[in-house]
Amino acid sequence: MSLCQKTAAELAALLSNRDVSAREIALACIARVEAVDARVGAFLGFDAADFLAQADASDARRSRGAALGVLDGVPVALKDNISAIGQPLTCASKILSGYVSPYDATVTRKLREAGAVVWGRLNMDEFAMGASTTNSAFHPTRNPWDTARSPGGSSGGSAAAVAASMTPLALGSDTGGSIRQPAAHCGVVGLKPTYGRVSRYGLAAFASSLDQIGPIANTVVDAALLLQVIAGGDPFDGTSLADAVPDYAAGMRAAHGPWKIGIPDEFFSDAPASARSAVEVAAAFFQGRGDTIIPVSLPRAKHAVAAYYIIATAEASSNLARYDGIRYGQRSTGATDATDIYALSRAEGFGDEVKRRIILGAYVLTSGYYEAYYLRAQKVRSLIRDDFARVFETVDFILAPVTPTPPPRIGDGIGLLEQYLGDIYTIPVNLAGLPAISVPCGEADKLPSGFQLIGKPLDECTLLAGAHAFEEAHDFAARRPTL
Amino acid sequence: MTSTTVSSKTNKEGPARTDINIDHLTKLARIALSDEEKLRFAGELCLILDYFEQLKSVDVSGVEPSAHPFPVFNVLRDDAAGPMLGADALRLIAPVFRDDCVVVPRIVDDEG
């Protein structure tokens, strides 16, 4: 088995035993990208010299007996909206072409402090707006299991890169499902932490009250190892939570259940057969090990997509106002005055979906419509959060589908609302700020499928434990696409 | 300048619910659109706004709005200067940069 196909935990053990060097791992990743990424398109680029320099520094630390942590020498690739000093960051948008990050995101800094080798710029839907990674201004990413299909999105580059063994670990960001949905479509594990558990400093903001950085990995243990490094409060992110960070791997192993697991009727009864079947597979497993399945109800979750597209676009219209062609990014050469610079640079730099959402956000915030749309959506958000809180009075976690449909074929036209409704099972979780993990559970038509576990705030340990129990009893984590 | 106003046509229950003044919106959004784009975007926005109508059926009386999942209040730091990005960092990211300055268009004329 090639080094690239090993899990992060296996690589960490090999490094620790000095059976392999960080440089060998880095070279294996680069060779794998060169061999398969022309067919997948997961990477927008990577800096091989910087990658190898970090790997060499890791090897030097280890030979001095000064390894910085479990992940010292293990590569972690970044979605193209997470800053790494001296490296490009485009959010897969033309408006940021040429931009080079002047500082590290907090997650990047924490990874470096843990010795991890931070590399690569992973493709995404432009500014994380989309669920297919075909809204990239540069090229679409393809699903490694069926390259005619989308890998999902918006963290499709991250999920595809891990699934295709180009990197053992990657970071994505999840505003409405953008970690969990591509992870499900690519047959890997995707964890959206509790809102505030991971600092957003250095993440290019899309919808600040919803965005959360999280791990994409081949196994639940790997996701726990990566979360361990990036979690924690941060003075640079006023919304980050200062609560102590538990030992996730230990917490995961310590939690055995039996659990009370809720299945929301609204996420199940009317779900398409493939979505229901993923939940049934997981429910049968948990029942088999003595857990109790409890039907629950989230009556207001059906309004989550509407509330989300008001809140997220309102926040996006404000956050993306900074891309004005003045301070950074691309400036239109056709502009003659300041107003022109804004309007033309943004017209030339943004793709259609980004323009659509900025304009929609401007509309819902317009005087006269603010109360009818934005304020009402925020109240519906409160009700959805209350629905979850009520359910968590009786269950340990919730079991749900990740996505209603398999990943679309690239090039298939899909209606806007149909696209937006594809996030119907993931969006309520972001509105409520809860942690959730997407776990591979089978294949349909040669494509992976997954289920989702949704947890109480800051209870990532129980989620990891539930996901790990399922993973250990199956061989889905070991399956890799043939490329 | 002509004003492009597009009305929702998908409402089956009665007259159009949504009027969009796309010229005003593109101005607010600071995005230049062609006439063809304006029509297309306005039509798409109507479709989405029609979908949003469902929120009117939710009883939100007495409900507090949530701007954040877990509101955190009074996050303050010491009132002390920290490290800042210098001109060299900005030089790399500004579209036009000269003499340690970001070049911006003139916004006040000579007689101002």
C-alpha cells in the first residue's frame, strides 16, 4: 500500500517509529497529485518547495527528539478560503486572483505549532457558495468515484483530495453543509464542529454567524486528531468559545453508550429512498448494539432553507463588500472613477452565483423589507434552535440523512431552488450552531453514501464515539476509489 | 436611465407578491450588470423570494431573533496596540501600489 493511502493515524505511527520520514510522505502526496489530479481537479495549486521545506523541518525536529505532537510531519491540505502566509488565497474567485495571504489563519498557525505540514490550495465553489464545486472560477472538481459526477461542495476539493488519497487530511468550511455533504458524496468523514469551537480568524468570511472550519479525513479517528489541533478559543475571533478543549480521541473511546438516538420524522418520512436507506443502515446498526432509536420531531426545520438563504445572503452581501477592487484583488482596467471601480471590478471578478447572493442579500436588508425577511428569518432561526434543544432533552444525538440526492453529473442543469433544497438536512444544523459528522455507510450505483449524526453543543466526543462505533464495525473507511 | 422592475409570476394564489427594482439593487450591491443579466437575475430573485413567502406562515410572536447560535457578549481585549501588517505585506496584495501607498482614484476634484 502506498504511503498516500494510509490514514493520518497510521502515518503518525510510522513517523513516530522512524519507519518513514515526513519528506517521503510529502513526496508520495505530490506524486499522487501528479498521477491523478488531472482527472479530479481537487487542487487549485500547491507550493512543492514550501511543502518539502516544512517536511524537512519536521524530520529535523524528530531527529532531535523534539517532535511537536502526534501530527508532526503529517500533511494537511487547506480549502482555498483558509489563509496560509505567503500562499495564494482565491476562494476560487477571479476577484482574488493574485492575492497572497499576508498572515496565517488561526487554524493554520495551530497546525504549524503542532508540526503538521500545511499545504495546497483546494478547489471550492466560489466563496463557498454552492454545493457542487462546479461554481469554481477556475475548473470544476470531479468525484473520484465517478469523474462524470460532482464531488459535492462547497468543500469538494477537500473531500475529493482525501478520497483520492492525495492528502491524508484536509480542512474545509461548512456554512450550510459544505463539509458534510461533499464528505458523504466522496465516501470520507466530514466533521462540522460546534459554532465557535474553531476560530474563524483567517477564513474568508461568507456568512459569519454560520461559517465553521472543520476536518475532512478518511477515518473518524483522523478527524478527531485534526479537530484536537484546531479547536479552542481565540482572541482574534470574538465568537470563538473559550470552553476547555477535551481530549477528543480519549473522549471518543470513553463513550460507549448505550445511546438514545433521535430520528426526526421531518428528515425521514418524506426523504427520497436513497436518503432513507442511509439512515436505515445506521439505525439498524445502532439498534443492534443496544442503542434506542426514538422518533423525534423538528417541526420548524422545514423552514430552515428559506431562513438560511435570507440570513446567509444578508451576511454575504455585507462580508463581500470588501472586494471592491481598491485594497486587494483585481481592479477593473475599464474603470474611470471610484464608483466604477467598485461596480466593474465586482462585475468582472464575481461569478453568477456570488452576484446573485449579494444582490439577494442587499434586497432582504433593504429598508422596508428588513423586518419581513431578515428579522423574521432570525426569529425562525431561534425556533429551529429551540426545536433541537427540546429534542436534546431526550436524546444523546440525532441521526439524519446528509443529502437528499446522489451527486449530480457535471454539466447537468439543476434549478436554483432544487440546488438550494439539496442542503435541507444540513442547513438546520448550521442555523442552530450544532456539531455534526458525516459518516460513510455504503454505496449506491458505485457512489458512496453517508449518514449524519448531529450532537449537542460542544459534545463532539459523543458524535465521534457514535461515528467511530459504526466505522469500526464496517469496512467503508478502507474503501478507496480506483483512479 | 430606464428602470427594470420585475414582478413575481409564479404565485398561483393571486397577484404578484414581489416587485424587484433590479437597478436599485445592483446599485446597492455595487455590481454592474448588462440589461440581459438584470432581467435574468431579477427573474431568479423573484423565484427565490416566492420561496421565502413560506416564512410568513410561521408564528414568530414573542420570539427573540438570533443573530448568532451562541451569543457571546462583551468580548474585549486590552486597549493596547498589537503588531500590524506593514507596507511590504500590503504591497503584495493591493491592485495598484506606489511609494508605500495603495493608489486609489481621485474622489475630490482640483477645485474642491
